[in-house]
Amino acid sequence: MNRNRVVLGLLGLLAACDTAQAPLRTCARCSYDFADTVPPTTALVFSWPENRLPVRFYADPRGALPSLVTLAIGAWQGQFLYGEWSGVPVPDSTMADVVVLWAGGVPPPDVPPDQGPPVDACAGETSDPVAVFRDSAGTHVHIVLTPRGGFSDAQVAACLRRVVIHEFGHALGLLRESDSTGDIMYEGPTVTAPSERDRNTAEILYHTPATVAPR
Amino acid sequence: MAYHIAVGARYGTALVHDSIVTPFAVRPAVAPALSAAAYLPLKPPWQGVATLDASITRISRHDSDGTTTNLGRLSTIMFCVGLRRDISKKLSAGLDIGGLKYLPADETGIFNLGAGPLAGVGGLVMEWQLSPGLAIEARYDIHQFTTPALDAEGFTSATLVQRVTLSLAGGTSSEP
């Protein structure tokens, strides 16, 4: 009888220890809105489905753009623990899901980024995946990076590293800007990598059923 | 001294339970397992045993809607020492303790910060002798699983992983 109790107790202990406590990702300030809305209540949620992974990125081969694209793919891929998103550079724009181009000139490559305070030395723009795939016959998302004049090459290089990761966030489905300066998805990002809130938001997006899918 | 080589199949419980919008688990597939063991005769009916064990599996994310996502290949290597005791002429049983190391094929996902340290492992083994030098072996072992990436994500404890292996073992007999 006592032996049976010991065995039952051990089995109960095993069952109790079986599951580790998962982290909380949905508290009020743990994430931010990623979906666009069509008033009054239609939510537009875009993400790349599993059968379209890895997402294929073509980079204009001039200057530092190929290395910036590799940086941004790695920055976002590293946020996902469970295979929800991955990306890969491709050498041909006709094979790409996302095309990344320069506008307004090509800054010199291989310039170490400035270590000083972040300045607004570049701009980025991403075509809205909802507009591309739902509202038009488009098949590619476009990202355009623009270096701005009046800044040092190092300041432009630092800005481009922040902005390319920000724009990739839009391309993977984070359609809205964050309201916190600590996040890479803040408009005019000042941080150099996705934050915990960025990661939580991206993870939640990729576990939320999409309402818009790529063509 | 006797030696055994065992080939079999291994089932393991989930490595991770998580919930992002909906609950899901990361589980290994049933995997081939290969082990080599050296038996050292002690005072009858006891034997000492040292075992080196390896297996290669695929891990997948299993979502609550029934979909699965392949997360790549994962190998394990384990070294154990233990005791075996003859229970009857054909049946023996024993206990093992040792260390287990995960070796992911790619440092991505839950392994993107590495596989973590060696995990302590404890096991129970039963062996049924079919003929001299040939046996069926059933093994149950437990260890705790976590990775640096799971720690960084905010997991505050490890998952207890239970594995069951059924093998066919052959080799030299320790009987004179």
C-alpha cells in the first residue's frame, strides 16, 4: 500500500513538473498594434504563410544594400523561436517576394556606422502589403531606402542599419508604427535592433490568422 | 566484460509547451536510436554498465488546430553509467544516470543562442534475453530541457522530457 502511494506520488510529481511556465506576451505594454483597420471594424492582418517561407528578398547590388538586407533578415529571423518566419536573399528580382532598392543615390559601402546619437540621415518606405496583395494585382512588396544629404557617411550608414530593419518589419506584416521609442518599429527608429516588444508583437502576428495573403 | 549494440526506436514527450494566441508544443518525432554498452560483472546478480547512446530526430511545432511545422533536425548524444540486476534467467532490470547533450542541425529558433549545457539524465532499463547474445531492451529516461533562447524569451523553468526506447540488442555474452 505504501509502495503504491510512493509510485503514485512520483507519477504526480512528474506530471506537475512536465510543463515549464511560458512567458506572458499579451500584457498591456508587452506588444503594440500590428493590424490596419478599415473602419468601422475590419482588421487587415498580413503575414507570410508557411508555404511562402523563406520570404525571398532581392537587393539592388550597389553599395551596402546586399549586406543591409542580410542584416535585416537576420535581425527578424532571430526573433522567431518556432519557425514562424524566415527570409533569404535571392540574386534575381524576378524570383523575389520583396524588392529592396535605393532612391536618391547610393552611399559608399563599407563605412562603419556612426556611434554617436541617432540622426535622421536617411529615409525608408515600404509598399503596404495590403495595398499590394489585396487592392492591386501586385506580386512584390517594394522597400526603398534614401540616404539624406548634409550628414556624414557614417551617420548615413548608422541610419540605414536602423531603417532597413524597420522597413523589413513592415514587409513581414507589422503594418503599424510602435508608440515607443525603444522599439525598432517606432517611426524614425533610434534603436539598432528589435526590442522585446517588437519580438512579442511579431510573434503574436505570426500566430494570428491573416486576412490578407501574398499572391 | 561483455558488449552490446542496440538499435531501436525512441518516443519523446514535448520539449516546449508555449502559448502565443493559441497553445502549441514542440515535439520530437519517433526517432531511430543507436546505443553501445559495456557490461562489467560485479557480485552476482549485479552488473555494472556504461552506455553511449545517440539518436537523430526531427522536431516540429504542433499547433492546436492540428497543423504541424517542421523545425529541423535534432540529434542527441547521451552517456550513462548504471547497474543491472538479473531478476530471472531471461529478465534483467537496472538504473542509469548520466548526461545528455542536444546537437541541433541549425542554430535557429529555440536553438538560436545555442543548445545549452549538458542535461542530467536518469533512466530505467529492462532487458529480456531472447537467446544468448540477443535481447529486447526497453528503456525509460527523463531529463530537463531548456535552451538559452528559451531562457531569454522568459521561460522560468525547464520542461521535464520523458523518453521511451524499444531496442533490439546484440553482442557478446558475459556468461562463461
